[in-house]
Amino acid sequence: MDWLGVFRSRRMAVLFVLGFSSGLPLYLTGQTLQAWLSSVGVELGGIAAFNAIGLAYTFKFAWSPVFDRLELPVLGRRRGWMLALQLGLVAAIAAMGAVDPLAAPGQLAALALAVAVLSASLDVVIDAYKADVLAPGERVAGAAAYVIGYRTAMVGTGALALVMADRVVWPAIYATMAALGLVGVVGTLLAEEPARPAEAPARPGAGRLARFAASLWLPIAELGRRLGPRGFALVIAFTVLYRFGDFFAQTLIIVFFRQHAGFEFTDIAAIYQGLGYAATVVGGVGAGAIVARLGMRRVLIAFGLLQAATNLLYAWLALAGASVPIFSAAVVCDGVANTMGTAAFVAYLMSVCSPAMSATQLALLTSLSSVGQRVFGAAFAAGLVADAGWSGFFIATSVMAVPGLVLAYFVARPWGTPDEGRRGPGDREEFAPARRDP
């Protein structure tokens, strides 16, 4: 398979732009919001509490059946929702930036929650679009193109926003980020609409509540039936634990760089966002080639280990202080390992989903993957820092990676046949999920 040739297709360019659209809101309710709140004097506990807004990403599966079952009157089942959500995000981000965090923290929280809900919904639809439109042999490339686009947006909402923060007011920053959201609209208009599969039948005579419950339960039941009880349990546990420590470490990362390590926002932008973006591109382009040579299992384990080691580098930075070489080494390792691990992880999740229910099934799996940050990070990160210090915090996040690495060995074993009826050229048995029942 011509790995680099895959990236020259229009489909990959569209996925890059859609990744940009999907990644744009994340920091605006996360790390960039942390920087804003920190700069105006909000206490650490209050900043950590804002992480709870990210629970929208964890519970997005609850409303994801809407995107599988309902179709808007324009652009089709997937693109219609993408366009509506992208336009909603442009308006909500602009409104969020107009609020004073000290004078109206409740209003800011409400608007940030609206951005998070719209963003989580857009993630659901774009994840489903990727699963629907990509052939099995294109999945790692498609996931990598999406991740590179995602990280490009994070450079804008991270590095560019932090550089601007030293020069202009925050409302201007958020207005600029809102305008960048229009890039995603272009990607949606250029995207191809995937064929709509036959829908799962609804229970005859069921009321609205019963039909909605069925629309949520049927995709889960279908996944469990296809994977079998053991395979289903392994996939769910792996999804929760594989990136648990990495996500937990991100909960207060900008606060760590700014308040403990002592870097200025411009330094953080140049190293964490700029250098990290370069590492992301390297990791994304190299992901498929390495998966093709080593197989899914080895890649998930190897880059999971590297991600855990990266957190130890942040622990070293916590002890060393404002050391640019240590900071740079940690960021480069984090960017390469995270991108390769994410591309393989997302490709694996896509391989276990059914096209008719991809929005709901991927929403469930990706929701579970973020509990380290969205649930436990918001609740326990500040307390762990207070008890163990920043170095102890990052050491603990490295240890959190161990269970997921053990599970990676089992879920990516070459059992069964991946995606029966959807195999593409270049597929390998290592992409197979846990054994499926015949």
C-alpha cells in the first residue's frame, strides 16, 4: 500500500479540514479557558471546576442516536448535521468571549457548556462520517489526517491564542477563534455524503420514550452481540483505560506550565503548541507505516509506553523548573507518541462499529475514553497536586497507563476477521477486534 499516496486524495484533505473544525472548540473550553481564568486571578480550585464542563464529551452518547436516526433537510444525514453544528459553534464561541469571567462566572460557564455540547455533538457526527466513508485500508491514514487537522486547530486555539493573550484582550481572541470556525463549513460543503445504510427496525407500537431508549440500547446490544461477552468487556475496558493517564495529565497542564514551571504564555505557545504541532505531523504521517510493519498490538503497546514515559518527563520538568530542553523533549515525545497512539486507537475503534449505528457506537466508545480527564480529572486533579505535588501528579498519571497497556495486548490480538464484507487492500489481521461470534 502506498502510504504517502493515500494522503494526496481529496478525502484526506476533507478529513483534515473536518479535524480542524472538530478540534477548534476543545481548548476554548479547556486549556485556553484555563489560561484566561488564570490570567484574571481565578483560584486553582475554580479553574479545575471548569473542567466539569467537559462532561458533555463524556455523555455525548446519550443524544448520539439523534444523529443516526434523524436527517436534516439539507446536505444529507451526516453533512447536514455537521453544517448546523458548525454554525452554532461560531455563534456560541463569539458569545462566550464577550463575557467577563469575574463579573459573570455563571454566564461564562453556561456559554462554555453550550460550546462543549455543540462541540461534542460535532465530534459524534464527524466520527460517524469517518467510519462510514473510509474503507478499512484507509482508516489509519484517515484517522491521522483528522488528528493532524485537529491539532492544527489546537495550535490556533492554543499557541495563537496564548501569543495574542500577551497583546490583546480575551474577547478579541475568542472572536478570532469563532471566525476560524467557518473553515469547517467549507470542509462540510466539499465532503462527500456517505451512503445511508438500512436502519435497525424500531419496536412496533412503542411510544416515543421507548423508541428513544431502544435507539440508545440497540447499538450497544448489537456491539455486544457481534463481539461476544468476553470481547465486549475487553473492548470497553480497553477503551476506558488505554488513554486514562494521558487524559488525566492534561487536566491542569497549562496551569502547571504557567504557575509552577514559570513559563510565559508566549513560551508555552512556541514550545507546547508550535513544537508539539511539528511532532504531531511527524507522528501522523508515520503512523500508518509503522502499523503496517509492526501491527496494531505492538503499536498500541509501544506508543502507550512512550506516552506514559512522556508524563515522567513532565515530572522531571516539575523538579527542574523552567528548563527549555526538558520541556521541549517532553513535548516532542508527547506529540509523536500521542498522535501515533491516537491514530491507531481511533482506527481500532472504527473497526468494531457497524455503519448503521456508527454515530452512537463511536460516541459511546470515545466518551468512555475521556473519563480520565472529564470525570476523574475534574474531581481529583487539584487534590492530587495538593497532596503529591506536581512531580507526584505526573508520576501517578504514568502509573495509570499500565492497565490499558495490558489490555492492548489482548484486544488487538489477531483473532477473527475484521469488518466482514468491508475489508480493503492493505488490511492486516492485527486490526481485528476481540473475537466475534459467528
